Amino acid sequence: MEGSGRKKDIRLRRVAVIDCGTNTFNLRVVDLLNVEDPKLRPWIKVFSLRLPVRLGKGGIGKGVIRPDRIARGLDAIGIMHEILRNYKADEVYVLATSALRDASNSSVFTEGVLSRFGYKVQIISGTTEATLIQEGIKLTYTTPKDETVLTMDIGGGSTECIIWNSKEVVWARSFDVGVARLQELFKMSNKFGEDAYEKMFPYLSDIFEPLKTALSNTKPTILVGSSGSFDTFYSITKEKGKLKVSRDEKADNNVFKQSHPRANEIDIDKFNSLAEIIIRNTLSDRLNMNGMPPDRADFIPYAAAIVKWVQSEIHLDKFFRSKYAIREGVLNRLANGEDAIPGVA
């Protein structure tokens, strides 16, 4: 009521985003806020959930989703559906990426989600995926003047690469190569070995040929990795007790005045040492490493190999990990009054 003197509630609505990845389904529930300061995060985190589904297991190399994987994916959406009923989300956006993008039977999953839970699954293109990832990344990292940055999101089925500077996105592309695809192709999830990397190197050089040309032309010196495997690299390489927390990442009593978390720097020398270890050790060794999520242990050598390939093409001065990815890109668009997915009303 106007003139009542009550403090204005700046919460707009409760929104949920479900990202159906090739390996993992991620849920984010937030309250969107009406904030005018662009430096502040226009949402409050309400709930998040990460479920290892491995939707592409056994079928991603054949362009299909196996029936048992579809069942597992539907079970995961069912769990998230119950959570969203409890949290009373006003809007739910379900996005699907590489595995479903390439599967000839993707409709079995999408129709199952719609009939059981009432959610329409939007299978997005690689280009759209890269766009949404970058919209999330730019909230956490500011490009230094006169520097060129490479953003990478290494997923299970695809890898998105964006080259950008302080003025514009220079180049972007999605490649049908991810840790699950590499695992199915090279089948070395237990002990990797230097010979495995040597076998993969020509394959990566071939499939990343357009990226190789773009890197040669633009010469980025900074790599920003988008969550996923980069979360694991950061978790393992950071020094316990010596991690500096930036001011905007510290707890703020006023939840309406929180900034976006800044991208965290990964020590390149420590990453290189880690990569040498995980390329040579066994799955059991990796499972016992501090900071290693169990569901990433068999995939992480493939992610390290992709980063090592990039390092062979350019000189990196800085390496960062951003907590943000496709989900935050969607939330940022919604907070700005745009369609959740570019070109999809």
C-alpha cells in the first residue's frame, strides 16, 4: 500500500534453471531482485543441486541416449521437480546440451519430461550454449585493457571456446569434443599414461583446428575456465589456509547487496604439476586426492589433456576458474528483462 511506510520488497520472482548436461544435471533456484546497481548480483541464491547422471554414457559416440540413461535422467528431473514444488518456483527453465543435441532419440527424454513433470526441455545449439556461458563468465571476470582472453567450458559432450577482449567477443565456437566423448573414444579411464596423451594430441589438434587458427590470430594470454572440471583444478591446486578471499566474496549480512563472485586464479605451475600426476596415476589414486569429486575422477585426465593442448598452442600468463556457467548466463538475461535463451521467447 502506497504511503504505508513499509519497506519495499525488492524480490521479483522465484526462478529455477535446470542444465541437463552430458554428465551432470545442475539445478539453481534463485529469487530475482530489482536492483539498479550493475555491480550487485541481481538474485539471491535459494537452493542448488548437482546430480551425476551420465546421460551420454555408452551412447554419445553413437548419437543415441541409452534407455537406462534416459530413465536415470528422468529420475533426476523427478527429484528436482519435488524440490521445486517445495520451493514454489514461479518459473522453471530446462536446458539440454551436447548429448541430447546430437541424439537421434532425444525426443524420448524431452517428451518424458513434459508428460511427467510439465517442463518443456529446450535443446540449445552449441552457439547458443557458448553465448550463455559467456554471459555468465563476464559477470565474474573483467578483461584487462589490451589483453585477450580465452573462455573454455569443458563439458561431457562438447567444449565451448570464446575469445574476447575488453570491447567485444572476437570469436566463439562449440566443438563436439568433451570428456565423455574422449573417454568412449580412447577408453583409458583407469591408468592414463603419457602415451595416452600422445595418442590424443593429434586427435585434439585435428578437431580443434579452427580454434588453433583463432588462437594463432588473436594470441590470448589469459584462460578463464567455466566451472566443471576447472572447479576441480582449482580445488586441488589451492593451498589450504592461504587462500585469499576477495572482499566481494566475504559473507555479507545484507543479502541484497552481494556482488558476483570474482573468478579465482589457478597457479599455472601447480596446474602443470597436477596435470602430470593425473595423466599418469590410477583411478584409485585420483579418488583419494583431496578436493577430487568422485564423479569427476575418471574424466579429469581428459579435461587436463584439453588444457595441455591449449597450452601447446599459446603462452598463458594467467589462468582463472569462474564459478559461473550457462545457468548464470540464463539468470543474468532474465534479470535484464531478456528472454532466457537468445531467440527463444
